[in-house]
Amino acid sequence: MDTPPSDPRQQQTPPMPSSQPMPPSAWPPSPPPDWVPAPPWQPGAPPDWAPAQPQYAPVWANTPPPLAPARTGFWRTDAGLTTIIAAAITVVSILVAVAAWRGSSAVGLASDLDGSYIQQVAMRQQELETITGYVELDTRLLPRYQEHVLAAAQLQAAADKLPAGSADRQLLEVRAQGERAIARVMRPFFIALPAVDAQGIATYDRESILRALEDQDTRLADLQPDRVAADAALTHDQANGFVVVGVILAVGLVLLTIAQVLRGRRRIPFAVSGAVAGLAGGIGLVLVEAVLFHGS
């Protein structure tokens, strides 16, 4: 006859402890010689029944250190610095364009002033030669004029020595009047009349008359090549100043462009250098335009 299946609960139930003492043969084996008893339990320590700590390294031991806190604020973020550099590039580009425009204008004006200087020098030289030619004509005409004026004076002096009403005196006076008439006819041909004394000596101060004619000439007054030459030299200096300013601004623009391409802290030196160059170029542009152009 088959044995009925036993109850599983009865098989899993541990045997009840016996109240009888265990014989020595049932005792557990003695510990190994290197076994050391555990120290007595201290307050605050984990109890004896606490699970043993794992022998492997905890998870946090292999965790990389936390990253540095991100920079905050518009001026300290990489995107904010990129915006600032872009704005600086725009401003410096405008300054470069202004410097190039003003430099080209100064070069053109200097070239026009150089041409005007050469033209005025030629016109002034031509006018001075014309005045000198007039004075030379006077000096050529002077001996003839002197001859008639002196003859008139001598004839009149001889007539004054004769008795009044005499035929010889009248003849001398008529001849003296004729010489004076010829001298009067010649006078309009002089640019500057010579001075005649009582003895009939005509004097003609060539240098004084030449200076007086130059001072009275309105065309010479309008021709001032020295002033034009000074303006041309100043304009050349201004053009050179704009070239120097343009070079400084171009260097600043290159540095700012490099800073715009780079990332991180490497871009800061280029950005600062480019900003300084742009500022220096802007100040130089104002100085060249305001101070040098108007002169001292």
C-alpha cells in the first residue's frame, strides 16, 4: 500500500530545540590558531549581526571630480564674449573704412594742391617777368626822356639870363617849350614816371619801382604759391597719418577676428589686444582729422 504524501509544511519545519545539553562531540570545531576574537562592541558601532561591508571600492570612488561652476553673467559667458567681439569687429571695420576714405581724400587733395602750387609758381613767374619787362622798357626810354628834359632845363636857364623881350630869349624859350612838349609826349609810355629835379636830372629807382609795381599788382596778390605749398605739405602729412591709423586699425581687426575664431581663454589676449588697437586707431583718427588738418 502506497504511503500518502507527507505534508510539505512538516518537511520544512525545523526540529524543535532540545532542552538537553549537547554532548561534546556535537560541539563546533575549534577555531583556527590565527583566529582573533572580535573586540567588544562599542556604542555607536554597527551590531555584530550587521552585514559585512563590501570589499570592492564604492561607486563614488571612481566618480570624476565635479566640474567647476559655470561662469555666469553676460560678460563672463563664452556666448557673451563672442557677441562683444562681433560688435568690436563691426566698429573697427567702420573705422577702417572711414580711415581709408579720408586717406584717399587727403591724397587726392594733396595731389591737387601740388598741381596748383606748380601752376601758381609758373603764373607768378610769368607775371614777375611781365613787370620786369615793363621796368626794362622804362629804363630804355629813360635816356631819351632825360635828354629832352635836360635840354628843356638848359634852354630855359639860358633864356632866363637874357633880357626880357629879346629875340634870342624868345627863341630859347620856344625851343625849351618844344623839348618839354616832347618829354610830355614820352611820359605816358612810362610805367612809373621818373623824378626830375630843377636842373633837369631824371632819376629812376629801378628796385623801388619794381617792388611798388609788384605790390600794386592784383594778380600777384591772388597768387600765393607759398601758402599753397604749406597746405600741400600739411595735407601730405594728414594722408600719411591716415595711412598709419589704417594700419593700426587693420591690425586690431585681424586680432579681433582671431579672437572670434578661437574659444575659451585663448581668445582673451587676442580680444584685448584687438580692442586696444581699435581704440588707439580711433583716437588717432580723431587727432589726425581735427588737430593735424586744422594746423596749429
